[in-house]
Amino acid sequence: MSNDFPNLEIKLPKIKPGVVKLVVVGVIILILLASSFYQIRPEEIGLILRFGKFVKTTGPGLHMKIPYVETLEKVPVQRQLKKEFGFRTITPGIRTEYRVTPESARESVMLTGDLNVAVVEWIVQYKIKDAYKYKFKIRDVDSTFHYMNEAVVRKVVGDSSVDEVITIGRARIASEAKEELQKLCDLYEIGIEVSQLILQDVNPPDPVQPSFNEVNESLQEKERKINDARAEYNQEIPKAKGEAEQMISASEGYAMERINRAQGDANRFKNIYREYARAPLVTRKRLYLETINQILPKISKKIIFDENLKNLLPLLNLTEEVKK
């Protein structure tokens, strides 16, 4: 069978070797230029390494480096970073979803100072204050910082009772743990500044949760009764003090009145005695008249007669009051 198709010959244009070299050189230059410039965002800082050795830092903006000789490491120094212990956030948002993994559950179980078990969940917020130390002073700085958190919180919780950990001492424990964690970061020079340590949730283990709830209710009832007693104390004590001061003031006034009256009576008696010594008859008659003047108004029935009267009966009226 013969081949009936015609022979087709495609002729490509000839490319000169010089043009190919120019194209290759141009591509290489573009690649070098593209890898020479880099952008640092406002919250970041750049670390330049030359053959793996740190040489300088660069701030936000557009910069240039030697391609394939210098490499770039970006560190978010202005960004607020966070680590979670005892739980993990699955979906952040208005309704944040959390999950407890076996690893996170191991982080949260701790022994308190009075040999009780507590489940402590906490959050650490931090910033990178020294990018060089963060990248080059410690190998695997994230794991080191993670273990630092566990060690510090376990130490502070181990120095406290279970009641302090679960109820009244949470703020103090968080503050002490933050200070201890910052001291460790400075000691190991990992370049981290701890902004805040928050005890997110502290509970007893699930098997003993009902017993702890009863204890907490009893403590709350105790505090309520103490507050009620203090309120009653603050009400009754000032009232009693006021009544006591009033009675003391009344007693002092009464004592002063009796003393003044006694002194006045004594002075009056002395004056009368001096007058009596001068004129006994006149003074005696005056005292008699003054006494009669005080007594007669208090007598309801009065009978007045003359001592020279010989017959007394006709003058008496036994049915009517005798008036003067």
C-alpha cells in the first residue's frame, strides 16, 4: 500500500546564540532582583543572616539583601501572642469552641499544697521584646516557654491550698506565676515579655465535684453570716456607745446639780445662822412664817381659830369645806 500523504516540512526560524544568552542573563537578573527585595510589615522586624550568621536587623518597610547569600527571618515583635494550657481553641469568635485533648488534660492536673488535686486551665499572653534572643539564644524557644509555664504554675499552685486555688487565691496565684515566669524568661534570655497570665478555669476533678460544690456553698453561707453579723455589729455598737455617752452626760449633769444645790443649801443655812445669831426672835418668826406659807397651800381643809376662843364646837361645819 503506497503512502498517499505529502511530505510536510516545518522550518523553524534560526535563533542566534547571542540572543539565547541575553534571554538567560535577563531571566537570571530578574530572579536575582526579585529575591533581593523584601517587605517588613509594621508589626514585624527582620533578621538578616549571611551564610547562616546573624549580621543585622531591619525595621518595617522595603529593604534589599544579597540574594542566596543573605537570608531573612521575620519576627512579629508588636503582635500579642497567646498560649493556652489545659484546653485548645477550635473555633474563635462570638461563640468560641474549645476542646480538651489528652495532652491538654495532662497539663491542667496539678497537686496543691494540702495534697489535693485541682484542674487548672490558664492562658498566657506575651510579646517578643528581643527578636535576636528569641531566634538564636534558645533552641526550640516555643517548647521551652511552654515547659516554663507548666513549671511555674505547678510551683505556685503547689505552695497554695486547694481552697485558695479554687476560690479566694486565684488572683494572687496568677500574679505570682506571672512574676516567676518573667524571671525565668529573663534568666534564660529567650526575649519574651509576659503581658498577662490568667487562670481561665479552676475546678476540682469530676469525681469530687459535688463535694466541692457543697463546700463552696458552705463557705458562701459562712461569708454571708459573717457579713450580716458585721452589719449588725456596726449598727448596735455605735447605738450602745451613744446611749452610754448620753447616760454618762446625764449622770454628770445630775451630779453637778446636786452638788450645786447642796452648796447653795449650805450657804443658805450659814446665812440664816448668821442672821439668827444677830436677832434670834425675828429670825425664828420669819422662818415660821415662811414655813407656814409653804405648808398652807398644800392643805385642802383649813380650820383657823383664836386661842382665846372658849367654845369651839359652834364654829365647826362638818359638811362643808371651811374656806379662809
